[in-house]
Amino acid sequence: MTAQTAWAAAMTYDNRSDPYPFFAELRRTPVVQVADDVYVVTGYRELLALAHDPRISSDISRSPLVAHLTAGAEPAAGGAESQAPGSRRPSIIVSDPPDHDRARRQLLRHFGPPHSPDLIASTEPGIITLCNRLLDDIKTRESTGFDVVDDYAYPVPVTVICTILGIPLADEPTFHLWIRDLLTGVDLGPDGATDEGRARAARGRAAASALRHYLAELLERYRRQPGDGLLSNLINDTDGPDGPMSLEEAISNAQLLFVAGHDSTVNTIANCVMTLLRNPGSFELLRQRPELIPRAIEEVQRLQSAVQFFPSRSATDDIEIAGTVIPKGAAVHLMYSAANRDPARFADPDQFDPERPDNEHLGWGSGIHICMGGPLARLEVNLALETFLRRVRGPRLVKDPPPYRRSHIFRGPLHLMIDVDRIVD
Ligand code: HEM
């Protein structure tokens, strides 16, 4: 199998439930060319080096894939046409220093320590109540089966991020569909080049634009009349050293925080339940030893990497690494998912080991773009899993592998049907 065919297979929807054999194939050459101007990095050591290399840019306007990415919808960031060079202001995930660092600072002031030290911890009681309410609702049903994604994993992060940002949860039925279409619209694999793929890209473009308009209106309202939440604080900030964020930049970053702020957390909760149920004894082990839950979550992140890669990067210079020269201007995909199973770094990399020592995986990224929401996501997944372990008895997977969502970037089950013996109080 050539690197080109392995890459195409890894990106194909039919292989979404298990792209890992193709990543293993690609890893024979840890940095390899897969198309004219596209290089893929699957080795742990090489990825770590490149994630910290200033010659690797995240500025999407420099990427040869910019047209391709913005023809659909730029995922989890400003969205679609907003990323075209010279037009709207990009979000932090698709920009470089100094803009990246200044904007990340502006966002962080309203999200975490030292300026907002209590924000994340303050969500804890609400998350616990919500998790319990969801299980109470499921318990009242006739059926012993339910969908871990729709009935449990999704409502938690979406409620939390709406509260933090100040986005009305009542609008969920509308923005849920936009976000689904926006994420489905980006397809760098062979499916994206089909008529169906182009139709999905068009829907993604329309959805990204609708979401952008929605957030623009919301931010405008907050500018006229300040309210609760991060978005209002961001555009009305008069105390910070960098001042308030401009409306154009706030729209792109609002979209990033909104989408990144719940989508991958949903996938991670589902991945955790799926992994525990796939590995006999581990559900019981964690129920009896809940102190292992945080480590088990990291192990699931290593094994299933809810963000497989983020396709914005390119080389600003020729870079020689591991016997390959990445030419200046080429797109460079740092495949966190593949590096997380590099046998040169992790013993028995395909095995789930909730007590794995030295588990420094790359599931949250590495370098200046490392996930900004890691502490929040970890809290949500911990509480969701803890509650699930405590109350759900005898769970088993109905269908394995489950149906997957389309995205090859944000990978996770579309549904995860399980049967249970009972739900206790
Ligand atoms: C389990 C859930 C999550 C996973 C697996 C995850 C993973 C990641 C990864 C791998 C990156 C790096 C992207 C890159 O290399 O370009 C990233 C960036 C980011 N994430 Fe997360 N994330 C999660 C949850 C969250 C949450 C809850 C938020 C916000 C509330 C968030 C906000 C961000 C932001 C703003 C960035 C861009 C940071 C920058 O460019 O400086 N994420 N995330």
C-alpha cells in the first residue's frame, strides 16, 4: 500500500470506525508526502518537534488547502468564507503569533485563571445535576436501551458552553443543525470530491454563514447592552491590557469556542463509555476505583483522539525531518490520533490500559495551540463518567462498532446504543 492510498483510506468514511490500520501503514514513514503539496506526520517524536517548530504556521491563509477548506466550512473556527485571506478576522486556531497570542490572552481573561479563577469550577454543581436528571429521564422510560450520544453525552457540554458564553440554550434546535452541517462540510478525503461531498460542502458553507450571522447579532446585542457570559465580557472589556476584542474577531472566536467547546467533549464522553464496554472488566474496575477515572479518560483520549488532527498548518520554510524534506508552502497535517498509537512511544499502543504509566499523549494538541478548554472538558467528562458509573448497572453495547459521524477531524460515534440492566438512584 502506498502512502497515498493509505491516507485516502484513512480519510474515507467507510473506514471511520477504524482508521488506525491505515495510520500504522503511514507511520512506516513518520513524515510522508501524500499529495502534491500535502505532508502527513504520524510519528510521535516528529509530531512533537513540529508542533513546537516556529516554521510551522497555523495561519490558514498560508495553507495550499485554504481554498479547499474554506470551500466547505472551516471547522471549529471562524467558519467558511470568513477565513479567506484579507477578509474577516480569523480565530486563534487558524492564526499565528503575535495575533494568536494577543487574542488567546483576551479570551483567557474571561475563561480561566488568573482573572476568572472560579469560572470552570463553578459549573460543577450544574453538571452533576444535569447528568443525574438525564439518567432520571432515561429511567422513567419503558425501554432498557438508550443512546449514550443523544440522551446523555450531548446535552451536558452544550448546556455548559451556552451558559459560559451567554448563548441562549433555547436556540439549540437551530444551531445544532448548523453545527452538524458545518462540521460535515469539510472533507479532505476521496468522499469530499464526489457530487455528494460537494453538496455537503455547500450545506456546510450555508450553515457556517448562518451561524456567523447568528453570533454577530448576539454580539451586537451584547455590545449595546452588556449581559452575562464570556462573549459579553469579551467585547466590553475595558480593564484588560489588550482592550475589548473587535466585533469581527469576536465573531470568529465565538464560533470557535462554541463549536470546539462542546463537540469534542460529546465525542469523548461517548468514546469513554464505548471503550469501557469494549474492554471486559474495566467498567467494574472504574466503578470500584473511581480514583482511576481521570487516568482512564486520558487513556481514551490517547486511544480514540476526539480531535484527530486540525488541517490548518503549513510550512513557512523547507523543513528536514526524519529523512523527509517538507518544502516551504506545503500543508502539514499533525496527526495526533496516529502519533498517539506510535509503538516507539507507547507500549502495546492499541490496548486500553487505564493505569498506563507515562501517558503523555497528544490528544489535546501540543505547543501554542494546545487546547484552551482542556480543564473544562476534563471536568465535564469526569463528572459525566462518574455519574454514569455510579448509576448505570449492567450496560452493554448493542452495536459495535457503532455508526460514526462523518468528520475525519472530529471523530466520534453518531449514536451509541446500549442496553442496561437498570439505572439506580
Ligand atoms: C474532550 C474535548 C476536547 C478535545 C479532545 C480538544 C482537543 C483540542 C486539540 C487537539 C486542539 C489543538 C488544535 C490544533 O492543533 O490546532 C484544541 C484547540 C482548542 N480547543 Fe479544544 N478540545 C476539547 C474541548 C475544548 C473545550 C471544552 C473548549 C472550550 C471551551 C476548547 C477550546 C479550544 C480552543 C479555543 C482551541 C484553540 C487554541 C489555540 O489555537 O490557541 N476545546 N482542542
